[in-house]
Amino acid sequence: MKILQDFPRTRVRHIPNSEFGHGRTRNLAAKIARGQLIAFLTHDAIPANSHWLANLVAPFSLSPLIVGVLGRQEPRPGCVPMIKYEILMTFARQGANFGATISSRHSFDGHSSFDQQAVGFYSDVNSATRVDFLKDIIPYRDVPYAEDQMFAEDFLAAGYLKAYSPDASVIHSNDLTTKEIAPRIFDETIGLRNMGIVIAPLSFSHTIRMVVRKTLGDASRIVKDHQMSSREKFFWLWVNPVFILRKWRSYNHAARIDLAVASSDPTQSLEGQRRY
């Protein structure tokens, strides 16, 4: 905060914890903004290059229907392999590593749900939108989680476009412990269910197959990962499977639990644990 206050043209708005809300606070930012575009960057995301902001807003000039721009994320060095490879795969699905990829809700009509999920993916870790659009047409929903995904769902459903800008890259990954991965996945899964997305729980046998497949796949990637030392590879070959197992156990639990029960019990949620 002190760094921001050192810049004379920077305005800092203090928000009490009791008034904070992921969607609500982003709507407030648009309300007090003076420009035409607004960029969102979380506190733990670091721009990967000096042209990050210019690259993030550049796609808006391509079409007035583009109202959401998603920038790329690169995992931090030392990131949990399961999370690292998921980040790399998620953004590889967004489009080419050059130029801008523009998506509509119907970009992959008739194709797999895998592609449809890629179109609907959106993250305010690194994104931008139009100020007037946010103020006057479609604001963020005031929800405890997945406000960015819901925002994309709303504007895509209304016929607007999303753009992916790979050159607007930031360094970011959630540094989770083995105890935090389960409540984090719980939050993500419940967030998707609250959006109306049907999340089907896996059978016991399917869960086992998924855990084994992911474990073997990540083990192969770890062995071939040139960014890891031999010592790090040995460590993660043992520890990474714990993350994978806890992820899919939590996914199944969140897919089965009644949403009313989930919202009333903050102990199962990482957001809830950190808040209370």
C-alpha cells in the first residue's frame, strides 16, 4: 500500500473487511474509475514484462463487442507440479501464444465440453474490461466466490466477446499446502455449481482411475521438467500424489454436498477459513 501511495497520480481507496466483496469491490472500482478501461490484477500476480498493461488492453480496439480480456498466467518457480501443469494446460487451451484469440459463447458449438469450458474460463487474477460496460450494462455479481467466471458467463450469454492476450502475462500460482488444497478445490467446485454448472461426482472406481492417471502423467512431466533439480524431482514424485488424491476427494465431496449446507459451513472452505 505504501508503494502505491508514493505515486502522486495514484488514488488508494481503503475498504473495511466488512464491506469487501469480490464482485462488489470490482463494481466499486469501475464506479470511481476515471478512464474507459479497467484492469484487474491480484496482489500476488507480478507482470512478466514491461508491456503487460499495453498488451492487456490492446484487444479492445479489435471490436466494440469485446468486453473482457484475459491475460496469461505463468506458474511461479517451485510451484506444486499438479498446479503448475494445470495452469500451463489451462492457458494453452485459450489460444495461440501470439496475437489475440477472440471467443464467443458459440465458438465451439457442437464440439466437446472440454472446448466449451475453455471458452467460459475467465480469471480476474489478470484481466480487463470496459468501465461503462461494468457500470451500465453487466456488473459483477455479488457472490462469495467465482465472480470472474460468472461475469464471463453473463457477458458471453448476452452476445459479447472475450479475448485472450498471451503477451499480457503475469507470474502467478496459488502456493497451497497439502492441507489447503482440499478446501481450495471445494471452493472452486461449489463456485461452479453456484453458476448452474452441473458437476457430476465420480464413482469410486473412476476416482481411483483419475488419481492414478494424473499421478502417472505428472510423474512423467516431473521427470522431464528441465526447471527442476534432481532433488526437487525426487521430492515431488513423492509429495505431488498427495495433492492429486486430496484434490479429487474434495472434488467428489463438493459435487455431492447440498449447496445450502456448503454455504452455511465456512470450515470446509479455504475462503471461509481465511475470513474467520
